[in-house]
Amino acid sequence: GAVVSQHPSRVICKSGTSVKIECRSLDFQATTMFWYRQFPKQSLMLMATSNEGSKATYEQGVEKDKFLINHASLTLSTLTVTSAHPEDSSFYICSAIPQGSTEAFFGQGTRLTVV
Amino acid sequence: AQSVTQLDSQVPVFEEAPVELRCNYSSSVSVYLFWYVQYPNQGLQLLLKYLSGSTLVKGINGFEAEFNKSQTSFHLRKPSVHISDTAEYFCAVLRGSYIPTFGRGTSLIVHP
């Protein structure tokens, strides 16, 4: 199957700093990628839909200035958590659906800890 | 609107016993249904999917699921579980623009 690579897998940062998470589709092109946030023992919450070459579509309640999404190419989307605070600590997962497919492929996730 | 309900937050079972993880969906249109598995601190891996055709779908690792339109269900089953099946399982439905919507997840705990 298709592979989605997410980096880094774990990151610890100080409160007030920014963190960038990368999501790459390794063997297919993805015009659309998705960013999810997962709290412990809970489901995945869709944060935003990342569209190549245009602005991301954010779900209600997600701060677009806080969670910056850039989808500069058909194989790369980035999520930047700006001015991170401890409450931003979470597991972030990206996914992508190859063109013409209905199956979403997921990155391995990024565990963000803000101290 | 489409939503997914996983009634059981946790399902404990002994090794080699059968297991069923329940999933119900609500949708006014045709749906695509999925089951994903998540191991600790990892992303999601597709177990199986229903798009159309046969209502009994077989997936990886010996799992299968049956699409029941009249009961709006898509329950996941395995006749004999292993310790390694201990993980979080998510049922999902595709909504507009092929965005997966997930249930809250069911934690399968296999005891020796």
C-alpha cells in the first residue's frame, strides 16, 4: 500500500516556541492531506484539511493562527504549532488519500510534549 | 450528516476466544465503511473496508466485518484472537470530499 511518512515521531519543546511537523506521501501524490489530533484514550479529531496550493480548511474551533498548515507540493504538508503551550501537548496524525482512491493512509503520528 | 458510534469503549477477552467489536453508523446516503487498528504511539493501519458488493468483507490479520444496511451496522469479528491483537480499533465512515469520520474507538485487551 501507499506510504505516508510523518516526522518527527516525538518532539519536546519549551512553552512559547514553535514546532513544525512534516507529512510526506512517499509513493503517491496527494492533493489533499488531513491533520488530526488525538487525546489519550480518545478518537481522532479532524483539525484541518490541507489543500495543495491553496489555504487549508479548518474545522470549527481550531485556531488557524495557532496551527499553521502549508501544503506547498503534492507530496508534502506541514503543520506548525505556533507559540506552543502545555495544553497543545497531544498526538498529531496526518493522512492522505491517493487520487482516485477511497482509502486514507496515515502517518505514524507525532507525540508533542510542551514543557 | 454522517456519524459513527462504537458502543464499547473497552472489550476484554481471553486469548483464542472469538471477539466482536460493534460499530453503527448513521447516514442518509451510501457509505464507505472502514476499520482501522492503532498500536500504542503509532498511526492507523487499515484492517478492511466496505465500498460495495459482498456484505462480508475479509481483512488482514484474520479479521472480517459484515455490512448490514438494515441495522446500519458494520461489526468487526475475529474467530480467535491473539495477544498481539491488543490495540485500539476505530470504525470510520467517509463523508464528503473523502474525509474519514471516526468513532471514539474500542480498546481490545487480550488476556493470556
